[in-house]
Amino acid sequence: MNKKSIIIIGAGLAGLSTGCYSQMNGYQTHIFEHHTMPGGVATCWKRKGYIIDGGIHFLMCHKPGQSIYEIYANWYSSVNRFLDMTSYCRFIDEASGRSVQITRDLDLLAKELKAVSPADSRFIDDLVTGARAMQGTDIGEMGMSQPQELLGFPDKLKQMWKMRRFFKYFTGKYAGSAANYAKGIHDPWLRYIFENMFLPEVPIWFILMLLGMLADGQMGCWKGVRSTLSFLSKSGTGNWAGRRLTGLL
């Protein structure tokens, strides 16, 4: 009887996971990837002293101590292929020359934001307080380590109990969008910063979670994936637009 096989389009995180778990369940897998390296939008590389991020995505909880780390550990084999993020982004106002860098130092962040607009200290303190509340949290406890459709009612109750310390940040004004939250900020440039720390439409609790994880050193980018799959290039055709990555466990 022929071995069952699967063709997977894309060697991003979803494609790599599908390849690994398929082989664990007896399937032969073939992954087709357009790029020269796997990782998808979670890939970054260094060039002339700069770190180039291939997309807006990054990994959260890429170090031991978080339940979601065990998921990563199933399909990568080298933790030293991660770049820790010590700085999230930098905002520059070209007209005035002002700049603010979002780093893992929450005290410095508060200081720099208040220097931009002392009148908005209440919003800034609220942001930093929320980020501190998110520090030390396990995103697996927020329902991100299991598919929601597999969670029963008792599972959801357990999650709510584990989230009790910071549950208020998932309700009320924090459940609204960053753009809506920023409407009360006086300084236009500070309002722009609040709206664009990620995307204007994401809820504020997501921004707080990102800042809390950044402060914990639990955010990173992939330098390239050395997965439990071995990657063999397709050769002999001259068509490198479709590079075949064949997984062998």
C-alpha cells in the first residue's frame, strides 16, 4: 500500500507545523516555498548593521517558561536562531525632530512619552500600568495555546480564573480600538503614537500585552528556521520561483 502524502503550500509557521505533525501521523510531506528560507513573515535577517523584518509578525513567548513555548519546541531545534527584541519600534516626527523609541524599559518609555506631552500623563500612566499588569502572564492562559473550538465550558472557566489578575484589561475601554482610546489624547503626535504602536483597529489590551512581553524579554524574531524538517532545494529545472522543501524526520 502506498504511503499517504500531502503537498503543503508555504513554509511559514503554519506550513512547517503542518509538515511536522503530518509526518508524526504517518504522512509523507512536500512543502513548496517561494522564498529561499522557511519562516514566512516571522523571518528576519541582518544587513549592514540593520535588522530587516520581513513582515509585521514576530514571535511571542519564544523562551522557556511559557506554555506556548512547548508548541514551538515541537518544530524547531535551535533556540539560538532567535533574535531577542529589546526595541519594538521608533517613532520620528520629521517636522520637529522629536523621536520616541519603544523599548523594554517601561520607565524610560513613560519618561519619553511624558516629555512629548506632559498634559497627557494620565493616558501614559494608564498605558504603562496596564503593560506592567501584563508582565509575567502566560498567553497560553489567554486561550492562545489551544484552538477555541476544542475548549469546553469548564476549560473557559479555568482560563477566566487564571486571567483574574489582569482580566479588567480585556473589558471596557481596553477592549476598544487603539484609535478610539487615543481620541482623548491632547497632543496630535502622541495620539499618532498610541494609534500606531501596532494597528489603529487592534484593541488596547493587545498593545498592553505586547509591551508587557517586550519588558519580559518574551518577544523575538526568527533568523531562519532549523526545524525538525530537513530542507532540500529543488534543482535541475532552473525554476527557482517554486522551491521545494522536502521534510524528512
